[in-house]
Amino acid sequence: MDRSRERTRRVYDRIAEHFSSTREHPWPEVSSFLDGRSGAVGLDVGCGNGRHAQELAGSCDRVVGVDASRGLLDAAADRAEERAYAESLALVQGDASRLPLATDSVDLAVYVATLHHLPDRERRVRSLDELARVLSPDGAALVSAWSTAHDTFEDASADDDVGFDTTVDWTLPGGETVPRYYHVYSPPEFERDLASSALAAAEPFQSSGNCYSLVKSERKTS
């Protein structure tokens, strides 16, 4: 198994219970993206405890949640059972750069707070290509990543045009800290990676210290 993927999995398995307890509500940007949209199949890439999969379940007949962490998938399953949408949700342990879904199979997707955990640019762009592959021709997705504009990094020295790699500690009850890898994007870099992928990006914006973009699969015609 890829060491970086295994490292990310171990980190989030270690903090899964506490992390999940702090992730109750969907991001307003996700709710706004889904408002007025519907489809047969929804996808939550990096689904964590399922808070955005729950939002997708209100817009789609079926939802697939993909995450590297078994601990977080267990939390997502518990949430779905408690809130009565488990029958419409499939949870899969997987990798954002190798999505376990068929081409053209997804109508709506959210890929938020996950891209920045992938350890190198090649894999990040590959994951965007994978998102483009699984989106249907009329499908749409919302992509986000932490931005250099985030308050956490206001004192960090970073090129305005290029982001940087860092670790951000998660503090467990009792005081243990668990470092998590992040690639923190500058807004221009985020847009360049989207442009380098098979996604057609529209409406890039910044909100709450994150870079966002509405994206579709870029279809080439012969």
C-alpha cells in the first residue's frame, strides 16, 4: 500500500471518534451548492463522518461516500442509521486519486476538505481527473481546499502565487497531538491545478479561508 495513503488513513483512524464529534453540521457552501440541484447518484469524496453525504441524500436517490479512514466510515454509517438515510448510502474505503466508481456515473459530487491532504501535486491533479471521469456529462461538483488566506496561516511566509506544505496538529482529549499533513493552496495555484485537470472550472471563489470552485467534467468533441 502507498505509504502516504496509509499514513493519512492511520492519522484519521486515530482521531476518528473525536474528529467526528466536532463535525456535526454541513458547510454552508455545500448547502448552497446543492440547493436546487438533484440527481440519481451523488458522491462525497473524503466523506469523513458523513455530514455532507447526508446533505447529498436530500438531493440524490443514491449516495456514495468514499474515505481512506475506516474509523470515519464507521462514524458515517452510524450517522446514516441514526438519521434514517442508510438505505440510500453506500460507504467505500478508497483513495481520492483512484475512485472506485464507473465513468459517467455521478450527477452531483462534493470534494471538500480532502484535496489538500494528498501528498503531491501529481496525485492532487490525478484526483481531479478522477472526479472528472466519474461525473456524468451534465454532472456538477464543488471542490475546496485550504487557502493561504486562512486565519491559521496569516503569519506564515508564502509566495502569493504558490502554496506550501505543512502539518496541523489535531489535539485529542487528554492533550495528545496528532499531526496531519496539508498542502495549503494559494488561490492562483488552486486555479492552475483545476486548469491542469480534466475538469472545467467555473466560479472560483474564496470563503471561510478556503478556495472553492464549481466544476464540471470537460467533454471534448471530435
